[in-house]
Amino acid sequence: MEFIKAVIKNKKLIWQLGKNDFKNRFANTSLGAIWGFLQPFIFMITYAIVFQFILKTGSSGEYPYAVWFFPGMAMWQWLNDSIISASNSIRNYSYLVKKVVFPVDVIPTISIVASSFVGLFLIVIATVLCLIYKYIPNILLLIYVILAAYCFIIALTRFTSAITTVVPDFANFLGIAMQLFFWFTPVIWDLSMLAEHPILSVIMRCSPFTYLVTAFRQVFLDENIIFSQYGLYTIVFWVITILLFVWGNSVFKRTKKDFADVL
């Protein structure tokens, strides 16, 4: 496929531009890239304190709250930052779009690489915290979840990056949509709360966001999310991801010729 070939062919360029993208986000600050790691970390700590100790509404079931909360929030922050930044990437890199020789298809991937620095940092923090509580990660499941997250992010942003480029207002809509997804995804609440609403529970479990957040928690909680309890939802997740990629890729290819005109 054209997109995959472009990514493989330009992997070194994507990596270099991704690193530069991350550094440039904080280029005018004294601490530089440290802010990129500090801000989401403080955000996670704040949520944990508010929901566990102030509102006392945090739900962790039989597990320590930190072990339940931090993996889910780390995954969500990575997904949110990657999707928002990649969706706006073509407009941010408009000067590259106007260069005929530059492979426009890989531009969203550059932003995904840039977001990965913070995302993987948060995953490491969540992993270290769980190890402190003596919850050992399932390495194979961890690799699977990271791979699944990348596949979903790429699939979704093939569509959102194209639409945001030709319809700038879509960026605002996407920001609102991601806020809604945050509250409708079990990041700070547990799926067991929907036990009395089976239909709603099934709908929530079919969400790719729910699958990835829950899957990353299961990396530490020693439950087989892939083949047992969540076996059906694993199939649903990959069907949605593949369909999103095929659809998004089609939209991207159709609209790509208009990028230079609207930028």
C-alpha cells in the first residue's frame, strides 16, 4: 500500500522530524522538552488526588487505586495527544505540503512520533508505579497493546488529518469529541458501574478507546483481555481499526490533491 511504502521509505526522515517537532513545542521555554513530560505527569497526579481523596469517587475494585488509575490515564493521554496533534499536522507543516517532492502521506506520522516521547514516558511511569506495588507487567501483552494503540492512532488520523486540512472547523469539533470520549471511556470510572445497563455496557466495550485503556490496565492486573473476557471485543477492535484505516486512507487520497490550495 502507498502509505505503508512511504513510511518505510522515509522512516529516517520521519524519526528526525518527529524529534525536532517534539523539541520545537517547547523551544522558547527555559526547561525545554522537560515541560513535555512534566505537564501530563502533574495532570495525572492531580486527577488521582481529586478523585481518590477529595471526591472519593475513584473506582478500583480489588486493586490499589494507583495501579488501576495510572495505566488507564497514561494510555488516554497518549491517545488524546497523538490524535489531536496528528490531525492538525498537515496544517502545521503547510510549508512541506507545498513542496512537490515531499511525501505528504507521512506528515501525520511525524506528529505521532513526536507525541510518542511523552506517551511512552507516561507508560514507563505507570509501569514503575505498578512495580512498586508488586504488580508485574505481562511483557507480551504490553507489546501487543502498544502496537494496537499505534495501529488505531494511524487508522483514525488518516481520516481526521485529511478532513482537518480541508475543513479547519473540524479541528474544533474533534477537540470537543475527544473531551466527550474521555468521559465516556472508563478512564476515571470502572466498567462494573454499568452492570445494571447491559446494552450500554456492550456499547462502551466496543469503543476502541475503552479497549485500549482497559487492555493497558490488564497488562498489570493479570487478566487475559485478548482471548477470554474481551475476546469478542478484540475482534471488534481490529475490525473497526481496519475499516477506519481503509476509509481514512481513501479520504486522504481523494483530498490530498486539494491540500496545497487550501493552505
